[in-house]
Amino acid sequence: MNGLTALQAILLGALQGLTEFLPVSSSGHLVLLQQFFGLHEPALIFDLLLHIATLFAVVLMYRHDIWALITAWFGPWSSPTLSHAPEVYAERSSARRLGMLLIVANLPTAVIGLTFESTFERLFTIPWAVGLALIGTGTILWCVKQFVLRPGKTKMGIAHALLLGCVQGLAITPGISRSGSTIAAALLCGIPRDMAARFSFLMSIPAILGATLLKSASLNALSSEQLSLIAAGMLSALIVGYVALRVLVRLVQQGDLWRFAFYCWCLGLGAILVSL
């Protein structure tokens, strides 16, 4: 993080918040902007903590779903005996099933992330590789327009959860949008739009927390000045991220996710040309 200014930290945080939820790859944008600022050594711990800030936005947005998961899994498992017992039992069963699917989805993510960690980290220093990945993201988004002609009605199952977990694991690659690729994969499987977005963002919570734990030792080496820069970037990422999250959910429900393909293609091509 040597050479990073407060203004740059705030701009990087805002960029992270905006691109984490819009399907254009936040990590890819951070790599390219850091290169633009002349920060040729990627501050991976800074990038990771910006992801934590946007994670707070997810928790705020889906706080009711998260609370339902907590109460269903850690509350009493016996059948309720109140007058509204059938409704309560159905809600708890649904939340427990969702929780199980989220656990299943994060298993392949963890395996891919731990196995190819060093490979993914090397890609953060190769702008042209980020450009290729952005072109791939744009192609994935374009496929949604071509093959998802009407809202899906498929119920999320274990096979879907495993597939989305694999996609999320591969999306560690800078330039591949985690939200864009997982939501697109869910839509292509026929999952309803609201469930595709909700599952994608809830699925990101364990993945980001796990990555943070792996890198937590790096926090001890940070100075007070670096921590203040990180705090400024995280606050910027949280505020912008919450707004971007609400916008993306609306776009998914409207079926407009594919429109970001053009942006990804142009940015990816530009990154390749500049690198060459």
C-alpha cells in the first residue's frame, strides 16, 4: 500500500462498492485502477478489506433473510405448537433448506480457492489477463439475453448449489464478475430472478469471510496510517455498495443484466490494448 493516498483509497473504495454488485468485476477494476495510479504491487489485503465493506452492504440488504437463517438453525427444531404453527414450521423448513444449500455451494468455492490461491494472486499483476476475463464476463452476461427468454420456475437444488459454488470459485479470477457470473448461471438454469440474486449474494458471505480469515495475519503488519486509509476506503465502499446492490437487484428483476456485456467487452479490450 506504499504510495496510496487518502483520495485514492476513497476512490478505490467507491469503485469497489460500485463494481462489486454491478456485474463488471470489482477485482478487475481495482487491478486496472491501481495500475493507473502507479501502484504496481497489488495491495491484496486492501482489496480484501474493501470486499468486507461491501459484505456489510449485503448483510444490511438481506438482514431479514440472514435473521431467518440464524433463528431456523439455532432456534428450537421441534414443531411449533402455536396457532400459526404451520406457517412458522414452513418458514423454518425453508430457511434450513436454504442454509444447507448455501453450505453446499461454498464447498467447491473453498476447494477451488485453496487449491489455486497462488495462481489467482498472480493474475492480479497481469492487466491483459484481466482484460480477457472481462471479455469472458461480458460473454456470460450476453448469454442471459440469448437463452433466458422468460422468468424461470426451477426450484433451487443441490446440483444447482454445487454449480454456482464452482462458478463462484472460478470468479476469484480478477475480471470475472462474481455476482454477474453466479446470477447468470442461476438464470440459465431456470432459477427465478429474485432467488438467483438472493442466493448469489447470500452465498458470497461465507466465501468472503473465509478469505478474510486466511489473510487475517497480514493485518498485524499494517501501520496506523495504512489502517486509516483502509477505513476511509471501506466506508466509501459500504455506502456506494449498498446503493449499487439495490440497483442490481432491480435490474435482475427487470431482466436487464445483459446490458453490462457491452461495457465489459469495451473495458476488457481496452485493457488488452493498453497492456500490449
